Amino acid sequence: MNRLRNKLVLAFVAVTLLPLAATLWLTTQLLQSSLNYSSIRELDELSKSLEDAGREYYQGARDALKHAAEAGHSPAREIARAGFDDAQHEFWESGAAERFVLSGSDRLDYLVRRPAGIAVYTRHLDVNMARISRQYRAARQMVQAAKSRDLRRGFTYTYLLLALAIWLSSLAALVYLAHRISHPIQKLTLGLGRLSDGDFSVRILNDRDDEVGRATQAFNHTAAHLQQSRDRLVYLTQLASWQVLARKMAHEVKNSLTPIRLTVEEMVARHAENNRAFLEQAAQIVVEEVESLERRVRAFSEFSAEPPVRLSPLDVNALVEERIQFLRTSHPEVSYAVRFAETAPSALADEDLVKSILVNLLENAAEAVGSGGRILAATSTRNGHIEIEVHDSGPGLSDQARGSLFQPSISFKRRGMGLGLSIARKGALLNGGDLLLVDSELGGAGFRLMLPVCR
């Protein structure tokens, strides 16, 4: 369960609900107050006033026209039945004695029945009654339409739904953003848990370039560094155990070598002349065995020794060139090639240890390729280290050899002690670097010596 994401969502809800509720209440009140002052009510009152005023004016015009007709002040037009228009014909058929009729937009006619026809009295009005009637009807239609629907409720519901939709959209966007933020942190937390449990191989996929992405990248770098340091520590711990054994073995063998050599030399010096050839042959065999034991003792002594490391700036290209020239003399049957970095910085390392490592790698390569073989030495700079690689065109290494290549007392050469590569890697680790097996560019074996850059 992603607790960080849930906390972010709950924080958003808690922070926004109270302001949202206050905003909704305030805006709803303002909306209702605005609707209370709607012009519909004023239009209703105005239309009624217009109706009353129009009716009073019309009634006054009728009374004035009738009074003028009865008093003889208004001339009459006598119209026979044959000349009736529609309104006059309708009046005649109705049987009424008199009627007022609006003719046109500003003329009021007073119709009076006569035996032979109709007498028409006319008065021109100062107001366009037809236009006033149209405006009045339009105003009343607007008022009735407004009353038929509840504007206040419609506006309120619409506003509430819109505010709720915006808030829910914001909440959905926050859930997505919270997931985007919390998911990498959750993976980082799980990775830290596995790392604290001792799983140094844990790595986290990273496709971000923000602060979380940089934290993930730093975690992966730290995990890789811890894994490398753990491997080095394990290797050095194994070497320390072998060093104790080597010291004991060197001490025991040395105690036996000196008496053997002295005794054999005394036998040769005091024995009769006639058996001298046999004794010399036997002594030679014993001496060779003793020398073999001495070689082993020297190898174990060198392996168990802890010389002080003296770090100083080192020109890697010059040192590799020097070791190559030295090797050309002892192995002229091998062809050599070099590939140097153009601007390789100085390495911070012990010169004697680096020379010993290079001699070991180059000698092993020369013995592996034999006559007509090829050796490539290359230097480069990568990830804060100077890298020296030695490749050969020999038969390469078997899977068994690769699995135990740097283990002490394991040798795959006829006269090897099985300690050379162990001593070489130990020297690389003491310099703050490492010695690794890599794929050879020439098809045989390849080694990479990493040394820290001098800053």
C-alpha cells in the first residue's frame, strides 16, 4: 500500500474542503442576492403600469369622441350598407347600437347604427396604440416565461455542479501526480530495505531527470559501490587467511632447507673420489629440489608480505611503454602493439606495485601466446579511473580457470605457483583500484587494471 500517495491525497482533501465550502456558501449567497434584483420583476410592474396607462388613455379617448359626437362637434360620415368594410359589417351584423374601433395605429372610430347605414365619427390619437399593444404583449410573454422557470435554482445547481466537477478533476489530477511522485519513492524505499538486508545487487530502473530521479541514480551508484567494496573486502579477507598459512609454511620450509643444503655440500666435500660422480648427480637433484622449495617459499613470502604503499603521481603511458620495451628483450618472438589515450591524466599509485602487476600480466601473456603471438597494451580513462588493459592472442581461459583465476594456490601453468594473479590483484586493491578479467580484443585472455586518477 502506497502510504505517501494516500497522505498526499488526504492532505489535499483536508486543505481544500474547508475553503471550497466557504467559497460555495459565499458565492451562492451572492448569486441569490443578484437574482433577487432581477429585471423581470421590474418588467412585470412596468408592463402592468403600461397596461393601466393605455387603458385609461383609450377610455378617455372614447369618452371624448362620444361626447363630441353627441354634442355635434365631430362630423360624421354616413356609410351605406354597400360600402361596409369588415369591421363595419361585423358591427352591423352584431345588432349593437354603437361600437368603438381602432383603425390603423392612431385612429379611433365611433360607429353608430342608423336606419340606412352607419354613422362613423373619427378621432386621431396622439399615441400609437398598436405599437403599445405589441410591446405590452411582448413584455407579458417575457414575464410569463421567466415565471415558468426557477432561475435561482437553475443558476445555483449549475454553479454547484460546475464547482464539484472542477474539484473532482483537480482531485483526479492530484491522485495521478501523487502516484507519479510516491511510486519512485516507494521503489526507492523498497530498494533501501533490500540493501540494508545485504542484497547489494539491487538496482532501481530510473527514467526520470528530477530530484527523485537523481536520488534513484545516487542509490544505484551507492549500491554498485557497496557491492564492489564488499567483493573487495571478501577477497582481501580471503587473502588474509592465505597470508597466515603462507607465513607458517614459509617458516617451516625455511627451517628445513638450510640443514639439507649444508649436509649435501658436506657429503660432496668429504666423500671418496671414486663415488664423486654419483654423489654429484644425487646432490644436483637434491639442490634442484631445494631450489624449487626456495622458489615456493619466496612466492609465499611475497604473497604474505605487507609492504608499505607509497602513492605518487604516475605517468601510465610511459610506464607501460617501459615495461613493453623490457619484455621485447626477453620475448623477441612475440609481436607487441600499444594504444595509448591521447590525454591520459596521471594515476595516483605505488610505482613498484604497478610495475610488478604489469610485469606479471605481460609475462603471462607472452607465455600464453608463444612464438608468433600478439600482445596489445592499451590505456584509457573512464569513471574517475585510469584503465590499463593487456590482451593476448593465446588460447584463452576455460570456464574453470575463469572461476578461480584470482584464488591463491591455483595455477594453470606448468611452473606456476598459483599466486601471481592473486598478488597482482592484491596490489591493485591496495592502490585503490582493481584487476578484472575482460574479453580480449585478440581472441585470447584480457585483463584490465584500474587505478585512481591523480586529482
